[in-house]
Amino acid sequence: MDIIELSMHLIDEDTDQPRYQFDEEALQELMKSIDELGLLSPIKVRTVPGGRYKIIYGNRRYKASQMLGRPTIPCIVSNVTDETEIYLEQIAENLTREGFSPIEEAEAFHKLLNDPKFSSSTKFLSSRLGKPESYIKNKCELLKFGGAVKKLIVSGTEIRKDKLTEDQLLPLKDLPLEHRDPLALIMARDEMPVSDVKKIAKLFKDKTISSGTKDKLLYKSGHELLETWSVYEQNRAERSKPAAAKAAKSDKAGQKEAAPAAAAQAQAAVPAGIAVPAAPQQQRSGLTPLESRLQQLLAALPAGGALPESEAEAAAAPQDREQFAQDVERLIETLESHLAAWKSVQELTKAGLLTASAAAE
């Protein structure tokens, strides 16, 4: 790509380009750099009728060189004529440069999406500029705010007094205009972090709070609004307690009604032929049949899990190994069946589904 020196008087600025805000201090620093080191990067221009050129990108470098009184400037000359391609190139170039404000970006995206001259789509812009569709949509949301708010929007995420980041603004974007802009200005004045902005936005989105009350809240500071949100959330939690208690009471009543059937299911879970035999009579006064079965089983089982040493020695050399193995297998199956049945009883008891009346059946 050839770079040629062009006379400054043959070059015109592009007044329709995406970037139009130029920080004076930054421009002075650029002038100083060019004066000391020269222009390190050429500007790009395109040919226009009458033997003139119009800037595609490099307006700041052109302005600084012009202020220094330089007669020529190094340029890359393009013959492109497609307006969409030119505008996309201008946006892509500015996205790599410092000082391209979020509002300038938003306006550029909005122009490409809505100007009949371009008629682009979000998907098309995303693919051409290498930005997610959500990035483009969020930038356009900034245009919902009024001029006073837009002037405060800056790039980055640092919270600064009387400045606003995109992250601070986005939680407010869906509020009515009469609340959206005043709140944004309060957030800027009081340097409210994003997490607090989200809470305050939630307060103003609550449909149970009247519009008149919300109007009065706009006279508060950001920190007072945060306190209001905290108190409101506490009160709402308190109001919800009676409803929760009523629902719990209703659930408990339903569980009691289900207990007899659940207990019957627990007893039915014990396989036929291996259930613990019912006690001919209760061992203690007031014991239910289920309690009696449990006491009988506990009395039948030896304490601990290990076999006595003499029994272990006898098991080491059974007279009929095959029969012994079959008996051990049957014992394990029986114990596992009992275990499954009693675990079912245990779960019902813990859940409060097994009542004394159900256990007696």
C-alpha cells in the first residue's frame, strides 16, 4: 500500500464520520508528539471529484498537523466509493483508538441500523466489526437517555464523580424517562457502584409502589435511596412471613392425612416370609405392633457386627461348604430385605409422615 505526501489544502475533513468529539488536552499532546517525532502513522483519504481528497480516518492527526502549520501530510489514498464500507472502516479504526466515546459508538451503530443509506442489521455489524450482537445492542440503549446524561458517559468501568459508565446506566434503561434521567444524574453525583444502581433500579421497577411515591424518592441522595431499598426489602420479607407460615401449616395438614397410607406402604415393603414375626403380645404398655416388631428384632440381634472368635474359627472350615455358602447368602438377602423395609420406616419417621396412630395400624 503506497503512502504519498499530499498538500494539506487539498484535503477535507469528513463531517459525517463517527467520531466528532476531540479532547483539547489530548490534541495538544498529539501536536507536541508530532512536532518532536513527526507523524508516525499516516492518515487515510479517498478521492473525491475536483481533484480533492476526503479523510476516511485520521482527523485528529490532520487537525494537529494543520495547527502546526505543516504544508503536507503522509496519506494512504483509497479509491473506495461504497458509503457503507467507508463508514464501517471509520468505525473499525476508531474502535482501536482512545477517546472514541460510547455515545459516538452508539450513534454510529444507530446510523448504520436505521439510515436508509446503509440499512444494516445487528448481525451484519457484528460479523464485520468483530463485536457480539449484545455489545452493539447495549451501546444503542445508551441513546435512550437525554443530552445531560449523555454528556457524562465515559469509557471504562471506573466509577468517578459526575461521570457515568455504561454498566451504571444499563440497569436504568427500561425505566420511564421521568425516572430514568434523574436517577442517572443522582448515580453520577453520588458515585454509586453498579451493584447499588441495580438495587435502586429494582425499587423503581416495583409496580406496587405508586408513581407519586417514586417521584418523591427522586429528591433523595443515592445513599438514601439505597437505604430506602433496604428497608422496603425487609418490610416485604416480613409481609411474606404470614403467607409462608399459612402455606407450611397447609402442607403439614396434608402430610398428616397422608401418614396412614404411607405407613401401610412401609409395612407392605417388607417381603412376605421374611418379615419380623409380630409379637404375640406387646412387651411394654402402649407399644404399637410396629414398635413391638422393632423391639423383638433388636432383642434377636447380637450386639456388634463381628463374630465371636470361636464362631469365626468354625466358619473357616465348614463341613458342607456349598450348603454353608447358600445359608450365608440367604441370611444376607433376608437382612438386606429387613434393612430396606426399616430404612423406609426411618425416612417416614424423619419426615413426620409416620404418626403414632399410623404405626399402630
